[in-house]
Amino acid sequence: MDMLRGKQIAEANLPDWRKLAQGLHARYLVDDFGAAVRFVAAVGEAGDALGHHPRVSIGKGYVDLELVTDDAIYRDDDGAEHVVEWVTQQDVDLARRITEIAADHKVDADPSSVSEIELGLDTARSATIAPVWAALLTGSAESQGRGTASDEIRDATGRVPNLWFADADEGGASGPRFHIEVYVAPEVAGQRIAAAVAAGGTVVDDSDAPSLTVIADQDGNKGVVCVDMSAATQ
């Protein structure tokens, strides 16, 4: 199934959901664990009917859901096809159904609170070092390049954040090469940046804002506030 572009996701008009990194994310607020289980059971039945299911996490007072297709088709500029993890129409269809289920269960969405963490590593030798990180992070060589056309490390079970590699010059500048990427909903990006600055951080690059805003702590370690503006509806 073909992956959906940001504009297509925005046009789907999914008020409970936000596009973060590869998938659609939603948080639903629940009164107790029993309500969470009943809601998730109903979502599971809907997923059975469609042959597709979300990733689920239950915590105190909330249920977090992520929808992503493991075998979406991406076509590059040369027309070559790649199997990637991304949003497809089946994710949109299930997202709509889950929104209906939430209304039936009187469960409210809290879309502004969703977040996703990824790791970035600057390197000129991703193909060389990726096997080390695949083994270290997941214990499996199959996690290298899984669901991506690059050497990115992705754990099939979601135990650890994705690790992707940013281009860097061989023997480049000294200093931290790792950085944290924090994907947030568009409506809270400004608040998140302001909070980091108020805590002592410094905005060191906002040339790609609001999509990417790089913030450094007092030791020079960097984090990036990321917003998928291509899929934003506001």
C-alpha cells in the first residue's frame, strides 16, 4: 500500500491524531485501568475487522496509540520502490474508527500531549557503524535498515527509540555527535522551546523552524524540537 504524503494526511482531517516521525499518534484520557482495557479491547475488535492494529501503551490515566504501516511503499525520484514504515490509507481508516470508538466510550483525546523521541548520530560512515548500533540497541542485525531506505536502526518491538544517521564530514568537528529529536504536536512546539530556553537552553539554529529548532544545553549537547508541518492542519 502506498505511503501517504503530508498533504494527504492533513486533508484526512483527523482531529484526535498528530503525525509524529513515521506514524500517527493519539492520547486518550481514561478514568481508570478498567476503562483503558475496555477501550483498547474495542479498538482491538475494530483492528481485527480492518486487518490492522495500533501500537498501544497504557499508563495511569491515559492510553497512547500509534498507527503506522510496516510495509508502506515509497517511490523515490527515479521510480524505484522501497518498503518503509509510514502512514498509509489503512492507518487513516483505523484512526477514524478509533475516534468513533472513543466517542462511544466517552473517552476524550488529548492530541497536544503526544510526543515521540528519536536519536540522531552525525557520521560519514553509517554503513560501517550501523551494525554495531543495531547489535547494541536491539541485539538483531535485522534492525538495520528495517522500514527505511537508509541505515537507520529500528527495533521491530519498539523497545528503544529509532536511531538515524545524519551526514557529517569524515573526521569532522569534535564535540557531541549524538543529539535527541523530540517530535511534538504543532500547537505545543513554541511552548516546548520556550520552556527549554527558560531552563537555560539556547536556540542555536532555527533556520528550518517551525519544522526543526535546534537547542543546546549549557554543555553544548543538542536537542531538536521537530514538527511535521507537512501534515499539520493548523
